[in-house]
Amino acid sequence: MKKHKCNLDLLWFHVNEAKEELESLLRDIRCAQGEKPEGDDMCLLPPQGFTEEHLAGSLSHAYHHLNFAWNGRNKTMLEADSHFSRNEKFPRHFVRYWPRTAQNKRQKSSQGLW
């Protein structure tokens, strides 16, 4: 496998954005359960405001940044942004990095990925 140097600035930005989105989602879940957030955080959604659409929006935003971090890891910010739609997609070859358990192998082989 060819080794490339990672763009740490790009990685930091996109992983941090994903982390912030997931932290916000966790806060919204706690608020929807009636818990009060810790520290300076506030509940921005009423309990009835947490919907499947809200979950989908938050998770897709986090996935976007994680996928962009992986796909743009060896590119400059300008190069990564110029291939925006390609870099935000889930990397097809990423499955090679997943742990290969017996159950995982059966699932992937039935899907034609292994």
C-alpha cells in the first residue's frame, strides 16, 4: 500500500465538525428525555421537537464531515473543496479497514463486498 502524508489541518477541521455535531445530537437526545444539559449548554429543541428527521439531519451532517476527512485526507483544502461531491461520499473501499470477524465476513460476502 502506498503511503501518503495526511493533511492534518483538513482532518482536524472535518473531524472536529463531526464531533461538534455529535455532541449537539447527544445534548438534544438528553433534552428530549427531559434531562438538563451540563455547564453552559441549553436545550434548543422542545422534547416534541426531536424527530427522525432531526436525527437524520444530524447524522448526515456528521457523516459528511467524516467522509470528507477520509476522502480529502491527502489533499490540500483547495483540492478537496474542488472535488466536493466526490469527497463527501462514503468511501467504497473503506470496508478493507473494518475488523474481519466471522459475522462481518458473512454479511459482507452476502452483499458482494468481500
